[in-house]
Amino acid sequence: MPELYDTAAPRKATNLSVNSDLLTKTRALNINLSATLEKALKEELGKRRASQWTEDNQAAIKSYNEFVEQHGCFGDEFREF
């Protein structure tokens, strides 16, 4: 499966606004803000891309499901369960 983004791209500084209490408590626990944000963004990007793929392929999915309803799945005759 291809990566969601170029993991070798250079890092870029950015400014964010974060709840001050949340920031204080995460810093007190030595939570790496950059790594945590990157992980959260990667997860969100993956969810959004999956959702977009489903939306983009809705017609094909519907067509396939209709075909399976009418004809069954390929290889059904070979299944032993």
C-alpha cells in the first residue's frame, strides 16, 4: 500500500493555537508534540482518503453488489464453508 504522504519531505515549522491547559499537561508529561500531531494528522488523512475513495467509487461498488446479488461471488462453487 503506498504511503499517504512523502515521509522523506523536509519538516516545516508552523504556528498552532492549542488549549493552554492541554499544552501545559502534555508538556509536563514530556509528550512529543510534533510526533503526536503528525500521528493524528496521518490517521485523519487516512480516514478522509478512505472516505473520498468510497465516495468516488460508489457507482462501481453499487454495480458490483448488484452483480453479486444476481450471480453470487466468483468462486462460490469451490467454497467448502
